Amino acid sequence: MNLPNKLTIFRVILIPFFVLFLLVEPDNQVFRLIADLIFIVASLTDMLDGKIARKYHLVTNFGKFMDPLADKLLVCSAMVCLVSTGQLSAWIVIIIISREFIISGFRLIASDNGIVIAASMWGKFKTVFQMLMIIVLIADIPLAVFDIIGTVLTYVALVLTVISLVDYIAKNKDILKEQK
């Protein structure tokens, strides 16, 4: 197993520990800091595994499947936890997770037709803002400026989620017509 795939598996392994530290005592700032650090490390492995795989030509079918799945598991579990702590509205999380299911469906149909759909710049921006939003919300720093930053990041992530979905569908609508 190559290094990028090991990093992807490591990211998946970190998720239960992240959830545990965030939810076992949601008001414990030390546990929240540990959860935030775990999330940051996991997020960095996402960036790192892709760079290594492309640079050293270590792209595998396992990585193509597991990397996006690991990303979705990490981000979605974080957002569900933030709903549980009352820091994120459920309707926002439903929109974001719905987008992920729709895009995954498109990718599955494309894959069945031998087509690989790369992530768009909108999708990458969306991911960055979602991760920043999660990091700020988990930190839960009791200053008004951080509340404002968290709110702004939440709505920017939401808008980018919708924009990336519309862009993705517009660019790939022919895939639905070309089904086998």
C-alpha cells in the first residue's frame, strides 16, 4: 500500500477519535482543542495525499474511491457533531450533505460510463471554506469577532456548496444522457 493510501486510511481512523473528543464533553475546551487539532491533521492529510499521489504517480483505484469518501466522512461527521452541540443549523448540514450525495451519484454514473470527473475549482473552494468553518466553530473562542467569523464562514461555505453543485450539474448534465 502506497503512502497516499496510508494517509487516507489514517484520516478515516482519526474520525472516531475526533468525534469522541468533540462530543464526550462538548463544553470542555481542552477536549475541543484536541478535537480541533485532530480535524486539522486529518484535513492536512487530505491535501497531502493528493499532492503526493499526483507528484509521484501513485494514483490508484483504491485512492480514487477512498479519498473522496474519507473527506465526506470527516466533514459530514464534523457537521453532524456541530448540529449536536447547537453550533450549526441542521438545514445547512442537510443542504451540504445532499450536495455530496448528488455529486457522488453523478460520479458513480460517470464511472459506469468510463468517465472520470475531476473536482472543480468551485468544489475545492467549497471544501476549504467548509473545513475553515468547522475549525473555527470547534474552537468556539468566546469572542464576538470569532462568532462573526464562524457565521461568515458558514454562509460562504453554504453558498459555495450550492454554486459548486450548480456548476457541477451544468458541466456534467450530458452524463445522465449517456448512460449505458
